[in-house]
Amino acid sequence: MKPRRHFRSSLWLLVAVAVGALSTTTNTAAQQWQIVSASLVGRTGDSVVGVAIRSDGSLVLAANISDGPWFGNDDKGGEKPQGRVLRLSPDGKKLLASIPLPGLAADMAIDGKDNIYVATSAGAVKLDPGGNRLWQFDLGGPCSRIDASTDGHCAALRYDNPQQDTLTGSGTIFVLDPQGKQVGRFAGHRNTCDVSIDGQSQTVVIIGWRQASAHDGTRRQPVQIAYVRGYWYSGEVKYTLYDWSTDTDAPQFINKPTNNMADTRGYRCSIGRDGLLYCAFECAGGNHIFRYHPQLVDGQWSPVGQLMPKADQYHSFHNSRAEHKALFACYEPGTGKLLRLQQFCGRLESGRANAARVKGGAVAADEKGNLLLGGTAPAGLPISLLPAETGDYTGGSYLLLMGNDFRNRLLCTRFQAGGTTHAIDARWIDGKMRILAGGTASSKAEDGFCSTSAIQPRGEPASGFFVLLSQ
């Protein structure tokens, strides 16, 4: 990582040009994108935790808000944040409705009929497209993550440690039918960080990690090991990916083929609009487990080979240390079959890799399988769209768009020199791709935000935000 600086010298311009020349993103591709609207939301301590683009192009946000132009005349804000669902016009420039929730919001999803599902501190909540409450389900504690299939089945995750986003505990997963009736309940696995549901294959997927200790050839050392696991709605396990053994005599011993001791964590999973499973991980080194297939092939470890296509230096972990770098992958949700994967990091002026985090972030995919990744990163992102009013620091709350071959980087932008992107959605409307992102703004007042046609013209540090981009 690197202390924040604002590079305005001619030397920095030369470096930026040189880095851009090595990027897989073309100037033409970068110019196709524009920010349609962007607004801070609420005040310090507020946040946007879920976003969705509906079939008619209108926007939906799940947010925790204490103040600002997000309340009706008879429904004012207060000192503490309130969970709300916000419905916005397709251009994101007008608030259409503000719907109060029975608790603070943590996550949101929509189904194939634009019904809205929200994870709240009071449980799982389902709203119809107009914002009317259809049902509320008590999980026996806060609902931390939620997902909905196109057919209206829902998976809700209750963390054991609801104040955590990493050491979450195994947690409990609830599977609900479209009417809110429980059809499954089962314990999670290791530290369970996220959940997704695929109605086509009737699969619930969870992602997470565990703390372990393994012999690296010299001595036993601590190591964090990521996993992905698929279940039937009943809770019966379909498959487990990664989660390698630390038993030196086991065929699936983590270091059997070579040293795989880079710490890895699974943080986010989602079913893309193309029906495939997308997962986002972090790796604290280049010698990570994702260099191999997630299960033994004919009883043997097998390198992923061409499933991880070669790209430029931002998609390679050479010249790196223990900084937390991102890795994303695509699977068949019903079987766990790996289809493709890719790495992502920043690069310092020295050429050394820099962090790109997905903790607290998001992963999604559009109808064509183009992948979106969001989180936070320090300096060194391969920025192709840099909002002028936000300064020239190449880190912050980022958005990455990769082509469906995971080889071509179509867009990399950051909304502010700080903060975190928590939620992303993408959808094709009238032949154009739209991307909606939301999160928490920088805690530093001096960091400019990419405010555009803002509903809330002014904000405070560490408030919420949303950004709508279009081709």
C-alpha cells in the first residue's frame, strides 16, 4: 500500500500514459461510459447497502439514512439511521418513493418479477414492486445477507457474529418459498460470509473461509483457506470447492502439489443475470489455491491452465507480497464446475503489486456474463474513467467491469479517493448497458465525490452514495 498523494506533476502524467499503454482497456472503450447521476446519501454514519436495476429501468436502493431529501413530508429523519428502500427514476435524478423498513438494512435482492427482498436487523423482508410489504420472516436475529432467485425463492443468512463481516461464524441459512414459508434451514460452514440461490438447479451457495495451520515443508504455519459450497434447499451438500485439508497424508492436502500457503478468503457470491455463479475472493500472495481446480481431478491436483487467461500486469500477482488482492471466478451453480477465473490488483510506480479488496464489496454479472467487481483499493488501480472532480489519486471506492472472457477489461473507475463500493447491479435497457453502484463514502472531507445531477447536493464524510453509469 501507499500513502495518499495527489500527483499533478508532468512525471506522473508520463507514468499514467505508460501504464495506460499496458492496459487491456482501450480509450474507445473508456469513452463509451459516462456517469448519468451520482449522489451522496444521508449524513456521516449512513450507507447504501443494496442496489438493483428493475426490468423497467427504474432503480432501487437499500439504505440506512438519518437525514437528507430521502423522506416524505410526514416521515422525517432523526439522529439515528433508519433502514429504507428508495425507488428512483431510471436516470437516478428523482426520488419516486421512500419505504421504511422494520430495522436497519444490510443487503438487498430482487426476483424475476421485481419483488424486493431486504436483509434487516429485524429479519428478512419481502416487498412487492410498489414497496408494499408482503411478508417478514424472523430469523431469530439480524439477517446479514439475502438473495432471491428469479422464481421468488429466497435464501437468508444469519451471521453468528452480526457485528462482523469476516469472523462471521458458521451462521444459519434459511430457505424460503415465494410466500415466505420456510422450506429449508441448515448451518453454514466455517466462517460463512455470503449466500446466493439458483432456482433453476435448486441450489443454495455459500462462500467463506477458515483459519487453519499446515506444514509448508519446513514447519507448520497458520493459513487461511477459502471455500465455496453448494446445497440442496433441504440442506444436503451437493459439492464443496477448495477448503483443502491440512492432513499431510490426505490426497487433498493443501501443499501436496506445491506450496499453497497464501491466505485466501471467500467474501462474495451471486447468481449473474446469465444464470451462472460468480464468486469473489481475496488472496494475500501469489502462491494461492486458485491456481488449481477447486476439486481433485481423477484424484489428482490439476492446474487451471487456460481457464485463467493471461492479461496485463493488473491481472497477475507477480512482484507481490502479502497485500490483499482480488480474485473472481465463474462456476456452474448446480455442480460447482469451474468455468473461468481471473486475478486483479493495483500496481505502484515501482511496478510492485498493490491491494484491491473485495471485503465488504460486491460481485455481479450482466445478461452476457460480463463481470462487475466492487470494493476499495489504495493507489495503483488501472483507471480508465476518472471523474475530474475527484482528484487524480488512483485508489478508492472502485468498480471493475470485465468482459465475459475474463481477459478484456472494459472499465475501471473509482468514485472517490476513499470509501467502499458495497453493492453493484448491471442490466441491459434499450440496447445499452447500465451499471448501478452504492456504498459508503470516504471519511475524509477533502476527498471529492463524483456528484452528478445529485438528489442530495451536499453531504458529509462517511455518508452513503450511489452512482449510475451508462454506455
